[in-house]
Amino acid sequence: MPVVAPVRRRAARTAALIVATLALGVATTPGTAATAAPPVGQLAAPGQDEEGGTPALRAQLEAASKGYLDAKTALDRSVKRQGELTAQLRTTEAELGQRSQKVGEIAGVAYRTGRLGAVSALLNSNTPDGFMDRAAALDAVAANEDRVLRDLLETRDEVTRTRTALDGEIREQRKQVAVMAKRKEQAERALTVANNRASTTADASNRGTSSATATPAPRNSDGSWPSESCSVNDPTPASGCITPRTLHALNQAKAAGFTRYVSCHRSGGSGEHPKGRACDFAAQKNGFGGDATGGDKTYGNNLAAYFIRNADRLAVLYVIWYRQIWLPSSGWKSYSGAGGDPSSDHTNHVHLSVY
């Protein structure tokens, strides 16, 4: 009898331990490591990739959007240069008109009075001083006429050079517009294939509103985006690294009032997350859950609208939200090449990729 009570107590403790272990979801098979579910706020366990689509599709979209933005930058630079050349041509043509008038006046005087020649100038001098004055006047007239004529010829050459440069800028613009059209076609073709040739028309019900303006990210002197690596610490719970431009976009979104859970760097999978060029912004207050509805969906709509409004300032490659993708070349398109869950369908978070 005395032995029964301790045995029962040990059995009760063992049963309680088993129940607690099962409640925590810990595997108890001998020799097998415990596997916990991804923590709250994490889209996928390390090494998994649940961003939707395929690596090939994301590579196509990245290449298409980068090519489009590069061409747009070149086009903007060319348009600016064209404006400068147009203003320069207008000024030079005005100078050409004035100098042509001066040459015409000199020619008119020479026609009416006869050109001041060396012999006549010297013969009409009665004194040595008069001779010297006449010689100096002759040199001054010749120098003035030469200068006026030289200025005229130089101005004409400048007009020709400016017009040639303008023609070159027009050709450059046509080339960049063609590149932009090609990149747009590349992105839309990739999406059409991924969507199994379904309609790529996006649902307008996911549109949000945002009037906030972001501070532009730093550019090169020619307007292009500088090359950046995954070189700064990711301040989100995902840890790891992100690019300075990604950090800038993250901070600008927070400054605009979008302060819910964010996860950026991801060591596994494909796309921009491992490169530190993408962030996932949860629509719900407590992290990534099921499909966003009500106020959570409105939050996601407005956040996506904020990134689109500031796409040129933040170097946005694309935005994915609620089974749709926004591209700088094409606007909103259907994005159905996903896995049917809230993470890969992007119905619980807004995905941002930057250049």
C-alpha cells in the first residue's frame, strides 16, 4: 500500500506533462527534433518561400521593371536636355539675327560710300599726324568688320550644332520609348503566362487613397539610381540586412503613418527579400494572419496607394496586394500565380520591391 501513492503521483505528473506537451504542439517522437510553427508576424519559416508566383516569374518582373525604370530615367534626362537645347537655340538664333543685321549695315555703308581703302586713306592725309590717324582708323575699321563677320560665322555654326544635338535627343527619346514599350510587353507577357492566359485586368475595388508625399531617395547626378547592396541592418524583426533605399522606403512609409508590423529580409527563397530589396507590410495590427477585411483591407489599400503615388521618389519596382500587382509600366494587373493561401495571394500583406 505505501508504494501505490508515489506511483500514482508519478503517473499523474507524466500524464500532465504529455497533455502540456501536446498543447504546445511539440513533437515527442524519440530521436526527432521539435518543429515549431513560424512565429506570429513571420510569413514563412526560414528557408521557405511563400511569396507567390515562381522564381522565373519574379525574375522576369524584376528585369522588366528595372529596364523600364532605366529607360524612363534616360527619357527624362533626354527631355530635360532637349528643353535646354531648345532654349539655347532660341537665344543663339536671336544673336544670329542681330549679327546678320550688323554685317548688312557694314555692307550697306561700303556700297554707298565705297570701302575705305589703304591708298585713299593715306593720300588724303596732309600731315604726318593725319597720316597716323588715318592708318589707325583703317586698322580699327578692318578689325571691327572682321570681328562682326567672325561672330556671325561662329553663331551660325552654333545654331547648326544645337540643331544637330536636338535631332540626336529626339532620336534618343524614340529609342527609350521603344525600350519602355518592350519592357511593358515583357512584364505583361510573363503575367499572362503565369495567370494561365486569364484576363490580366485588375479589380478596382482594391484601390486606396493616399495624399502623403515621400522624400525622394538619393539619385546619381544624371538622375539614375545608384547601385546598392544589402549593407544596412534590417530594423524589422526579420533582422538580416537591407539596402539603404529599402530602409528609406520603410522609414518614409512609417512617417506617413503606416506603422503596423513589417518584415523585410529573408534568407531563403528567391526574389528581392534575400537581396534586401523588399519588405512585407502586414495589413492586420498583430502581424500576418488570414485575409484582410474591413479596416485592415482599407489599411492595405491605402498603403499600396502610398507606394504607387511615390513610386518615382522611392524607386518602386512593383507592389503586390490582394492577388494583384502594380508595375510602373502597366499599372495594376491580376497576379493569380499564387498558392491559394493568404501569404502567397498577398491578401494579408502588401509586398514592396524597390530598385
